[in-house]
Amino acid sequence: MKPAAFTYHRAYDVNDTIAQLAELGQDAKILAGGQSLVAMMNFRLARPSALVDITRIAGLDYLERDAQGLRVGALTRHRTVETAKIDGFGVLSKAARWIGHYPIRCRGTFGGSIAHGDSTAEWCVLAVLLEARIVLQGPRGRREVPATEFFQGFFMTAAQPDEMIVEVRFPKPAPHAALTEYSQRQGDFAIVAASARLDLTEDEVLTSRVVLGGVGQQPVVVDADLAGQPANEETWRAAGEVAAAQVDPPSDGHGSSAYRKKLTAALVARALAEAAA
Amino acid sequence: MKDIHLIALTVNGTEHEIVVESRRTLADVLRHDLGYTGTHVGCEHGICGACTVLLDGQPVRACLIFGVQADGCEVRTVEGLADGDELSDLQKAFSRCHGLQCGFCTPGFLMLAEAYLSEQDGVPDESEVREVMAANLCRCTGYQGIVDAVRQVAEERAG
């Protein structure tokens, strides 16, 4: 329950981080909030040879709403998102309450969660739902990767070992969006998480998008177009059944595959209803 | 060779300069290097909350932060709550409401509640208090006494 030895390095800006990562080699890892990484190190599931602590980099903790959408600095704490009032992105503040517990949210960072790439993580699911772009900086410069391509498998992302996430960009507001999930205890990892985004008139769906967490190795986009359908409970329930039929979730100690499918149906319907409300 | 660092931190207003190995958690630095054994260590992976302290005013799991990261920071532990022999309002409320039995989890709960209460303007409703206090584990009390204590202090502080 004590971490293996590593060397500790502190970075004061992004370029400094990139330079240190290059020097320390592939076994070095970035330390942000550490709410997943340090727990894994205590279990010795992770044994990085070196940590580059980026928590003292100034100016990477921001929520900037502009004409296009929202830019979230990598070091923005979950708690900052939870307590912010962001026009058109209320879904982020509401969803933040599902992340761990209050002290975890005070310490954990937005970029850190995206980098960790847990398929049940609220920010990973919402990044895919809202078609966010992940901004990475490395020795070859800056690049942007769509969230839909960023999460590549079980805790696998498109970020290279010498790159750092600096920002997450949400391209357009999502006034009708919601995330909901189920876990056995409050604050636990979701067994299944469901998120939905809608554009609608008073009684009809114009566009829809549904993304799930906990049913695959990365967030899963459901193939269901609700355009033209009435915006009512029946539509949401039917969409839940469609989503459940599309997934082949894993079985583990938290629930069987069949149980996860039933959760998927219920949670998708709930997320759509919340999004439409 | 050990990776060691000279750090300076303030704990409950007292300044300390110590040499720590990078892999030493803040919980172990507080307990073993500085003697603040009021901070308890339960699970060591961020689940139980027994090691909760305030780092620059924010509640954190001291097992999920390395001591070296607290360099230049202010830490508040359970030893910082009472004024000499005079318990704080929160400590008194825990006692009055039977918010503790064996006491192992109590320092973590007190620091969690202290952080939460310091953010409040008014009196939070019971469901919110329950949600916040769910961050930590207690195996004796059933939580009701803890929730009552936190709500009483919120009411007292709101006047």
C-alpha cells in the first residue's frame, strides 16, 4: 500500500513539462490531481519511474466561454466546473456531482480525467457526447484530436507518452443534454453511465446523440437517430431498448452483462428525459 | 539511491522544514516525520477518507498526495481544530450528537465537515449534508449522529 520509488520533478510551464518528459523517457508520467494515478501507485498497479508534477503551472485552470463554445483548461478542478455557471453547458456542472466525492472533486482535474481515459468517467463520456476536441502539446508542437478518436481502448488514449493535454474544447453549447449513471454506493465508479444530447422543438426531436460509459472499453456512441420523433416518454423508452440491444457489456463483480444491458435501457431513457426537460 | 527533497510546509500554523523521499505520502509525512498522528490512515487508496486534511483550505485525501507536493503549502489537521483544551464547535457537536464511537474515522470526518462548513452561507439541507459526508466511511455510528452534528454546527454558525 505504499508506492514504489520514483523520482519527482516539478514543472512550471507547459514547455518545461514537455522538455522534462522527453528527458525522463517513456516510463515517466504526468502528475496532475493524482486522484486516480496515486491510488494506482499505492496499489503498485502503476510504477512510473518518474513523475512530472504539473499542478503548479499557472494559467491552465480556466473555463472560457466564447462564441464557438467552451474551452476548459487541463488543470481545472472538477469542483470548479461543479460550482460554475456556464451558459449552455449546465450539463457539465450537473454531471460533475457524479464524480467521486467532494474532496476528490476539489483535487482531481479535468485534463487528468481525460488522460486517464476510464470508460466510465463522466468527462470522457461527455467529451464524446459533445464532440469535444482534446488539445495536446508535445515536442512536435500542438495538435487537436477529436474525443471520438481520442479514447482508443481500455485506459488507452491517443496521447503519446511525451505529450500533455493542455485544453479540452467543446465546440457548441448543449442546452438540452444530461448524464446519469448508476453505482451501488454514491461516489463509486458507474456500473453504467448514459448521456444524451438533443435539439428539439416543443414536441419533436430535431437531432439526438446518445453516448454510454461502462459498457465497453471506451465510451460507446449509440446508433439511434430520433429525428422527427415525438419528444415524449415513449420515444425515450424505445431509444433505451435500442441502445441496450446494441451493446455487449462485460460481466464482472459489479454486475453481469445482462444486468448492464437492463441498466443501459433504463438509464438512456432517463438521460433523454432529463435532456429534454 | 533515494530521491529526496527538502520541503517547507506549515501545519496548523507551525512552520516545518523537512527532508522527504518523493514516494512518501502526505499522510505519512504528517504522522511519521512530523508527529501529527491525529491524521489516521485507513485504506491508503482514497476510499475511506480517514486521512482527510485541508491543503491550502481544500479538503484532500492525504494518502493521494505526496508530501513533496505540499512544499510551500498550509496544511490543517485535526490537531488544529481545538483551542488548547477547548474543543471547537464542530468537535463538541460530534460529542453531543454521538457522532463517534471508536473514533478512528473521526479526524477525517471532522476535517471533511470543517471544509464543507467553511463554504456554506446558510444551512444546507439534510440530503446535501448526507451526500457530502458520504465521502468518508464510518463503521460504527450509522452516520446519523455525524449528519446531525454537521447540521447543528451549520445552524449555529448561520446564527
